[in-house]
Amino acid sequence: MQRIRRFFAKKKSSSVKKPVVDEASRDTESSSSATNRPLPPLPSSLSSSDAKSGQAATLPEPLYPATLQTLEANGSPEICLQPRLLPDGIEAPAVPRDQIVSSIDAQDKGTPDEWIPRDPRMIRLTGKHPFNAEAKLSELYGQGFFTSTNLFFVRSHGAVPKVDAQMARDWRVEIKGLCDNPVTFAIDDFRKMFEVVTVPITLVCAGNRRKEQNVVQKSLGFNWGAAGISTALFTGQSAKHVVFEGGDSLPNGPYGTSQLISWAKDPRRGIMLAWAMNGLPLEPDHGFPIRLVVPGQVAGRSVKWLRKIELSAIESQHYLHFHDNKVLPMPVSADQARADKSWWYDSRYMIRELNVNSAIACPDHDEILKGSIQDMYTLRGYAYAGGGRRISRVEISLDEGTTWELAEIQYPEDQFRNFTFDDAIYGKVDITQSDQCFCWSFWSFQVTVGRLGEAPAITVRAMDESLALQPRDMYWNAGGMMNNWWFRVCVHHLDDGSMRFEHPTVAGTQAGGWMQRLKDQGRDPAKPIFGASGSNEPVRDDALVVQEVVSMIKPGVTRMITKAELAEHTNAKNPWFVVKGEVYDATEYLAEHPGGPESITLVAGEDATDDFMAIHSADARRKLAEYHIGTLVGSLVGDDQPTDNPNKPGVFLHPKKWKPSCLVSVRDVSRDSKVFRFALEGDDMSLGLPIGQHVYVRLKRKVERSGKKVSEGDLVQRAYTPLSRQRDKGFIDILVKIYYPTPSFPTGGKMTLGFAELDAGDVVEMKGPIGHFVWQGDGKALIHGNATVVREIGMVCAGSGITPILQVLRGIFEDPSDTTTKAWVLDINRELDDILCKEELDSLASRFPSRLSLRYSLTAKNIPVDWNHSVGRVNAEMLETHLPNPSKEGVVCLCGPPSMEQSVKDSLTAMGWRPTSQIIIF
């Protein structure tokens, strides 16, 4: 058994050794919150003292999450597992006993995780899927030292592996690499062959408090609040590198990371393999059936759903080991980090141990305090450090850091240093000889209401025993990691003598917090001054004037433009439009506009404020100033514009007006693609969309208000080609591939996530037609308004880019008058199941073999054995082989990601296709 002891805590008959862990790391709780499934509790009537008295105490076999057992038992009370209690008479924080969640959250319906019960109180940070979530800070703090599984923060990069009872029984962890005898273990082997230990451990996401950084400047990560931290009792077992790999299925391979072997072998590091959490089996979100837990380091090192342990001469080569959990240098922007991958492979920027950090939980955000000046109020919060270091002091300032006072600190973890016991469920509970601090501490500070009434803000900072101190200023970095500048709560002094407290941010997409407020006022949220003019004068809600963040006005332009003058420029040759009351001449920019000239001419003569602000970045807004020609006299808001109405009876779309359309149904067509059906104004109404053109769709993102999701967020819009046929009436079907957040795209697709948030009955708005290509039939097309004969048409697409391609194919092959036009289709997708509309495409290719060439290509690693199409990303060789040669009556249409479209356009141009008249980008 010597080879086993190299990896894990001592064998029961051996001297104690701690488990060896690898350098696995994650951005947050990727393998975060307790990921091994907590052991099922004994019957709730059986306490630890019962076990000591000799009563049988065994674990249910196999281990299985309490939520799934309860769900499958329809919530039957006699089936519901309860956590194992600590022995009577022990003075220690109680094991959480929250009610077991036994229902599926409505937000998980239709996602790969719709089988997992989850607490609806959790704040979702990345939309419906994947599930990345934290509790409200006040609720997290209110639970005390230990966090219930229900509210333990969750970090996931994709779908949770669906492990049933049989799969859990068959689950194996493989140990291989630089060891004499590779071996595999079942979960039961670990429990029976090695000493079982239980230890209190705090896990912290490396992105904790990231939203504060994102307000200053958007990073690559999503908006963690200050509750990306949780504490639990973990039960389990206590080569230059040791590599750990999870069992999740991600686009770039499973999550994996590594530990330096010197760290993994050091018992003071406390690394363990865990299958239980707070006296119950691990839940799916936390790594069931087994996970790695690495105390004192960022939670991304704690790999969930553990499958492999490898002794290696080099560090982990897993994608997310390099592309996550790095603090890149401040000068490296998010765009630079995204474009230049070399930054991610520099080991100097690796995050291992946590830094010192603290936050204020009381007062809560938006809490109102009113009382006499002699009344006492207790400020409260948490503090933690990394590497087992103890928090040595917490300091409070009521004058924005000019003077500081010491807070009281409680260390609940120390209560576990006062006793030991052995238990049938927890195994050995004994940290009496350990001086390592792996859990958060709580601080408190009493202050009179009168002193708070004079304070512009409450500020906290902490120091650990190595004298590491939280800094005053934020260290912004492209990954949005390890934010630990002073935590500040703004104090608003209201007219009735009461106070309202404002935290820096509110987690996720929720609005609120002084940082965004300052930014909206044109002030720098990274250099906050709450007292008026930098003094200690209390902040008042009306003390600040809102300013523009980005100027879209050209200096020196003073011309006043009337509505009559604007009306003379509603044509496609010299279009003018209005944004926020200012007039812009887009004539010279038409050819350069990335979205094509039609996107501009569509709003000629109109107020385009909503359209422009919804889809353009700060850089685009600055560029707009170049085309500023004057200020509109009066306003177009409320006018019946446009004055002309080309809308025909029985036709829904209007090129100048947004029209509402109600969502009727949603149908899944793949793991991340859905068809959304919207109703038109009548069952006999036609959409009015020529073949090859598109519809603009806009909607408001949903945000949480008083516990409900409402459409009051950002306005987003983009163009779509319907999946429904031109002849369909009364509805429009839109195929949408949902771009869920990923480590490389942490915010996900704003528009597609907006679609994913829609429920039946929700309303979006549409406008159109839009586009520069129209298939007229029988080999004729309009390209940029010019009549063109097309007898050979190549088409390259990816994902949901198939929709305009499919519409043109229908226009060709469902036209009885057209018997000669030929088409070539090259459809690029990741996996076989990602190919959308495949059945219809295959049918067309079968019916018209002499006129339609259909070629697929898959880019994933796992290609079906019987696959007889192409493999890999589109390249010049593929284009030359599967598209027509350049000809006078030929064109090529493209629809896919912008990077693919540009690459293909460059290759086609090199092959001899004319880029302006023969290459069409939908």
C-alpha cells in the first residue's frame, strides 16, 4: 500500500499522513464549494452520543445527495436526510440544518441542470446556465460560521455531471503517472482503506468582490459580489507536480489543475479528498460523488467531480489551469488578454493562496437606521486570509481612512481546537495540534448612532499575521481576480434624520451600489470621496450632479438643425439621424459600417437613441462625435415618425417602426439552441420579409426587483433571420443559439441570454426588413440594390448561421421555375448534435444530388467513428474543395462568428472572388 500513502491521508493501520493534492486551480469555485457529496446522515433521531453508546451507525449505500433522495421521495419527511449532529456537550458552531431543497427551480427548466434541486434564494450571476451563484451577503452572514449547502456559493464552467446511484457506486478515481503501480479506487475504497477525517474549511472564489472591479473597467469575468465565500465541515481523507482532473464535460476538456508536490505532501497544507459536507453527502453542485478540497487557496484549486490524480514532471496542461486563476498585470487590458494568449501561460501570474480580505455585512445594503444619538449600533462583517495565516487585526474608519480603530475579532474555528472525537460518520475530528487557520473570522465594532450620523462612509480593512494589509486602492486586472481593496459602505443622511447605507455593488446583474452611481455621475469609482469636496461632510442624495460619461459631441459645433432640414435626409445616399438630441451625418461612414449601410439608412431621419445606445460600445460612441453636425431644434420624441408609412395591409414588418410581438412558445432543438415562436398581429398576417433579409429584434434584459425577474435591464438588439418559411402566417420562428457564460466569454451573449430569460407572454419588438441581399428567384438576386444573375452560389455557415442559408436554399429548390441554379453548402459545427436543421438539409441534398453539394465539418475532439465528412475548422483547402470556383455568375454567402467570416472572406478573396460584389456576409 506504499503507493497509496503517497497520495492520501494515513491508512487506518498506519501513522497519520495527510492526503496529497495537486496544483488544481480554478477561477472561483470551479471546483468550489464542497464538491464531494456529503455522507448521508444517520436517522435524525440518532445523535453522535447514540453512536458512542454502541448503537449501530452506518452510512446509506451508495452515498447519494440528500436533495435527490428527497426529490425522488416527493419530499416525504421520513425519507428526508438530516445532518449528523456533533456530540453532546461540545461547544462548537452547530452543523447547519436547513430544510432540504426538494424542488426544481423554474430557472433551471430547459437547461442541462434541470434535474438538480436548488435554493431559489441564490443570486444567479451568469443567467440560467451554467449555475454560478452566491447568497445575499446578509443571508450568508446570518447563517453564522458554517454555511448550509443550500446557500454555499457555486462556481461551475458548464453542466453538472449527472451521477445517479449506480454511477456513484461505479465511480472510480484513477491514480497514475510517476508512481510505481498505477491504481484506481472506488469511493468506498477511500472510506474503508484510509482514515476518515473531518475538518472545518472556508472556500473562497478567486473572483470574490469582482463586480467592484467590473464597475471600474470591465474584466473578463462575471459579477461576483462579496458572498463568494462559504464554510463547511468537509469529511474525507486527510512527482514535481500532482495533477487533478474532474469529470465535467467542457468545450476545452474537463476542468483540471495541479499542486506542487511539496505542497501536496505537506500535512500542514490540509489538502483532502472529500465526499461529505456538513454531515451529508456532497450535493451535485458541490462535486458529488467526490472532490478535492484545498484549504487556504482559491477555491478553483478544489477540483469537483474528481476522476484522476496524476504525479507529473510538469504542471497541469488543462485548458482552465492556464486560462483561469491568474492575476495578470494591471497594464494588460481585457482585450489584450483575450487576443494574446501568452499572458495566460506565464507562471508568475498564477494564483495559489488567498490574499487578506474583509467585508461589511451589517449594515446591509439599503438598510435604514434611525435612532437617538446615544443608541449603540454594532457593525459586523467577516475577514479571512490565505495559506493558513490568522487574521491579526481588523480596523474600522469612519472618516474615509484618516483615522482607524480596532474591531473585536471572533475565531469560531478555534473552538474545534479544544476537543477531539471519533465518530462513525465524521471519522476523526481533531485539529488540536494544528495552528493553521483555514476558516473565516468574524469582526464587530460598536458605535453610537450619533457618530454614524457624522460619518460619510464606513470603511474596513484587515491584516494577517504576516502583516499583509488590505490596500486602499484597487488592483484592477483583466481576469477580475483577488479584489481586496478597502470595503466601503456609503452613509446617506436623509432629511428625516435617518441614515441609508449603500454597499459598493450588488451581486450579479442587479442594479445598485455606490460604485455604479459614482460612475454614472462622471466620477471615478476607483477613487471614491464620499464627503462633499473631500471633507467629512455627510453625503446627501442631492449633492451630486449627473454628467455624461462619454461625449458624443464634436467640439466647436454650434449649428441648430430644424426638423424640416432633418426630413430632407431620410434617403440612403446622405442619411442623417438623431441620438440624444444631436444630429449626425452618416454619409461618409456608410461603406465602413460593420453592420452594413442598411443598419444606418433604416433609421435615417429618425431618433435612433435607443437603437444606437443598445448595441454600441463606449469606443463607438466616441467615434460618433466625428460625424456630429449640430443640435436638433425641438424633439422627435412623441412625434408620429416616420411620416411615410410603407406598411402594407396584412404585412407585419415596418422598416421604420418597432412593432411588439408576444412570445408564444419555446422549443429546444439542441443542448444550447432553441426555437422561439412569436405571434404576429393576426393569424392571417404575413411577416413581409424577402428571402435573404433579416429582422431586427430588441428586448430588455431581465433583472431582479423585489424577488421577481422583470424586463427593466439593458436594452439589447440584433438582426435575425427567421427559421419559419416566407409563406407562414400569424407567427415568426427565430432559431437562437444561446451563448452561455464560459471562462473565455464570462458574460455570455447579452442578446442570446436575453432570449433565454424570456417566458411565454413576454413581449419583444421587431423592425425590418434589413439586409443587402435578396433572392428573387430563378437565378436572380439583388446585391446592394443591384440586379445580379446568380447560377452558382456557395454558402459557408456555422451554428445558427444556417438560418439565412436555409432560407436561400428553400428559395432555390422550392421554386419550380428554377431548374439550373446550383448550390454548395459548407456547415461548420463543434459536435454532431450541434448541426442545426440537419434533417431538412440532408433531405434537400438527397432530393437534388446534382444541384446541391452538402458538406459538414466537426471541430470537437471526439468525432463519431462512422463520420464521413470533414474534420476541423474551415480553411483554404476546405473552401477550394467544397465550394464552386470563382465565376461571373457566382457568389458566396457567409454567416457565422465574425472571426470566421473575416477569415473565410480573406481566403475567398485570395482564390479570386470579388470581395465587394461576390462575397455576401449576412
